[in-house]
Amino acid sequence: MCFSLDWLKAILIWAIIIVAIIGILQLVIPYVIRRLGVAMGEGWAVIVGALRIVLWAVITIVVVIVCFELITCLISLPAAFHR
């Protein structure tokens, strides 16, 4: 079944993991770029900003996919009750 407690638990665990990875990447990316020996100028700030945009774009795409999967599951749910 789509909306079982185990499924909800797994989704919540994955959400926590994704948020933690985002936080770590936002801390690590500027630190690594500074450690490369290159001064953080305007160009590097643009690169870090672009990486953050790509990261959030991937996350929103995953959220849209999950939402459509939930809608599909919800639409197919009444058919399961008629069996």
C-alpha cells in the first residue's frame, strides 16, 4: 500500500538525509574553493552560487516526481477498496 507507516518513515528519513547533505555541501563548497589556493573573488562566488542553484534544481525535480507518484497512488487507491 502506498501510504503505510513504513513508507512514511522511509520518506521522512530520506528528507532528513537530503537536508543534512545540502547543509554539509553549503558549508564545504566555499571551504574547499578557498583551500585550493585561489582567492575567493567575484568569479568564485558566481560558481558557488551556480552550484547551489543546480543543487536546489535537482531537489525540486525530485520533489515534483515524488508528488506525482503520490498523486498516482492516491488516484489508484479507491480501486483497491473495490476488490
